[in-house]
Amino acid sequence: MVRMLLDFQLVLLRRMADHNPDLVEDARHELGVSLADMREANKRWQAMVRSPRSRAAASRYRSVLGTPESVTSRKIGDLECEAWLWPVPLWPDLRFEVLVAPNGTAWNEWLVRAPGAPAPDLRTLDDLRPWSCTVDEAARAFAPARPLEGTAPTRWGLAFTAPDGTGVRRECVAEFTWGLLQRTALRD
């Protein structure tokens, strides 16, 4: 199970490397793995996901991550679901969350703040550093935020207005991978 959790963290990092290779490199060293280990973990994950005998996402996460740390009922609009949470050692203040519909279908998979962990203090664009916050934290801090379609299934975007370091309000876009902030850009 330990190896599968390590591999899973490497899979999360692989998608983040497109935006923050230096942070990913530091995290990879913290985990004590080589670039080749990271590539192999991603290769195994992709083979599992694309296999003709592939499990549904909810089953796959349980087989890779084990029993969730917590399972909570949640209602989002008209949808009643369960939120399954697992710890991710690389980010101790975060949890990997899978939202599971009553029919067992996983319809959202991302990193969220761990229950009881302190949320970041987000007031200006300067506070939006890579890996500093999750999608929902940025959306709450800079409401009203508008969700944007991501460039891949594990990516999301938010458009919102926030003050810069001098207090001038700016239109910007934030990009997230697996729910964790990767970068922000001012809108033209």
C-alpha cells in the first residue's frame, strides 16, 4: 500500500510539472525518487486507467489508496453524494477528495484542505503563490469567481477580480491541477 501511495503522489506531481517544474523537482527529492521512478509510476497509472479491465474511478482509488480516512455525506445543489478523503503525505494539510454519487460513480477528484487545517489567508494576488491554495479556497476568497474549463481532466480554472499589491483590482485567471493552485495570470 505504501508503494501505491508513493506512486499516486508521483502521478499528482506529474501533471503539476507542466506548470511548476521546480516545485515538482523539490517534491520529488523530498520523496526520495528519481525522474525515472516518476515516469514509471505515471506509466503504471496510465496503464491501469486505460486497461480494458479498468475499474471505475471510485474502486480504483480505494484499491490504490485503501479505505478513506473519512466518508462524509454531502449535498451539492440537487446531488447527494459522499466525499471520500485520503491523506496525502506530501501535502499534510491537504486531503485527496473523491465525490461519489449514489450509484457509485466518482464525479470529482481533487485536493482539498484537510478538516481542521488552517486555511491560507488570501487577500491579494500576491497571496496566490503556486501550491498555496485549493480551488474552493480561491473561489471563496475572491467571490464571485467564475469556473473555467480546464485544459485536461485534472485541471480547472477560475476567473475573478482581486486586488494587486497596491490595492488596484485586477481581472485574473487562476489555473489549478488536481485542485491545487499552479499559476495566476492577469486577463487582457
